[in-house]
Amino acid sequence: MPGPPKAPHYADLIRIALFEARPAGLSFKQMVNPTGLTPSQVRSGLARLRDTAAEEGWPPLIWTLADGYRFGASTEELDKYEQAAFRTKVVEIGRLITGTLAPHTAIYPKDKWIQLVLGQVKGIHRRCAVVCNSTGYHLPRHGRARARGGPVRSRRTRC
């Protein structure tokens, strides 16, 4: 019989460590030592802690290069974190389009599955790009293919 889920316990250990370190944050490595968890357990606990924070109405758990992981406080910090998350996702989705979906479409242009997936993913990419563009950043133009499955052109700009 399996034991109780361990992620909530890991999340509690990380939450306690973060509260003890306040107002400073903790880097990933700094969370491993005081909690006694393995890196894999810390990752699992962080994922669970994000869910728990949302369920309990706590401030969001954010990560910054300067401070590491901590509970976000100010609107400016949260805005910066969210904008960075959107920029990251836009780049990831763009690479999925240019690196996998567009070449698949070029090989099998009449495949209904890839046409559906490519259309949906491009729509998600455009919607996320709107969020990034509203913050004053300009996104790379991923997934722009020439007619009849020609080579994909992309323009690199900072998001």
C-alpha cells in the first residue's frame, strides 16, 4: 500500500525555510540544505507550494536572479515576474513551431492533425505575444513560413 503523498510535506518544509529567510529569498541550493531534501524533492515541493499558495490565498511564489525564491510582495515585482514568464513561454512556443511543427507541416502538408495542432499553437503564440507586446517588448516572429512549405524565416528580437 503506498504511503501518503510526500509533496505536501516537502512544500511545508520549503515554506518554513522561506519564512525563516524572510525578507530575503533562497536560491535552489540554499533550499536543499536547511530542508534536508534532495534536489528532486525540492522541485516537487516547489510545484506543490505554488499550488498551495494559490489555494490558500498566499502571495505568489516568485523567483528572481537577485533574490532566488520568495513570496512576491509588490505589484512591480509580480509584474516583472509574470512578464518574464510570458516572454519565456513565447520563446518556447515559437521554438516548438519553428523546430517541430513547421518542419512536420512541410513534410506532410495535407496531414489534418498537424494542420490542427499548428493552427492552435500559433493562436496560443499570438495571444501570449499580445501580452508581451503590451509591455513594450517586441517578440521574435516564429512560425512564419513561405507558401507551400518553404523554409521558415524568423527575425530575432528581444522579447
